[in-house]
Amino acid sequence: MSSHSQPQASHVLPLKVYLGVGAALLFMTVVTVVVATIPLGGWNLVVALTIASIKALLVASFFMHLYYDHKLYFVIFTVALLTLTVFIVLTMFDTLERGAVYDIKARPINPKAAMYDSPSFKGQGTPVHGDTSKARGFAAPIDSTIIKRDSAEQAKPSGH
């Protein structure tokens, strides 16, 4: 049997390439942080994921030498990364816009729960930042008989 394997040539890159890619990664990190402070709504996520995908592509291409390997591997990795990014962005846009499609009614699961009797839920005990004078109300002991009673009421079968 003949062996068709060819010896792999090592891909020793000059230090300048590594430093350039490292500087590009650092620059893109700064851009991501700066863009996160700008109120773009759902587009903040798109920009952050796009920059993260480019950074992942740079790391895989140069630090992992994917760029110098067989080009099919590079294409497969790039397409997979871009596809993943697109699906994550589409999913996040879907979750951001569900309120416009569905009538979401936020309500407590058990409106008779003992925690809703505390002053903080009635607007009396909510502390302001730095004001710890009303913070004792949050650490009040809970009456377990109320919790047991509420749990028993929920466990009763409805009369059909």
C-alpha cells in the first residue's frame, strides 16, 4: 500500500501578524464596550454579536492557523459561525418583539401570597438607594401558617 499523506508544513507566522491580530481584537473589544453605551435598542445585540463573530473568526483564522489549512475548513467554519450568529440575532429580535404580538398580562401566580402583604409591595417600605432606615421591613419573619393556608387553598380541587 502506498501512503498518499504529505508532510504538513508548519505555519510559523511573524510576530507582527500576531500583534496585529491581537491589536485588532483589543480594538474590537473597545468598540463593543463603546457601542453598548449607545442606546440602539435591539441593534446593540446585533452589533455586539457581529463583532464577536468577527473576533472568533480572527482567533480561529490566525491563532489556530485555520486560514493556512485547507480552504474548505475555513469556509465551513465561517459559514457555521455566520449561521449561528444570524439565528441568535433572529431569536433575540423575536423575544424582544413578543409584547407587540401577544397580549402579555403580568400577574402574580398566587395573588393571596403572604409576600404581597408586606409593606414593600404596598409602596410603604421600598427603600431609596442609600436609605437603610426602612430596610428592616425586608427581613421580617414570615408567618408560615399563612403560607400553609394559601398552599392548601391552591391544592383544593375545583368543584366540577
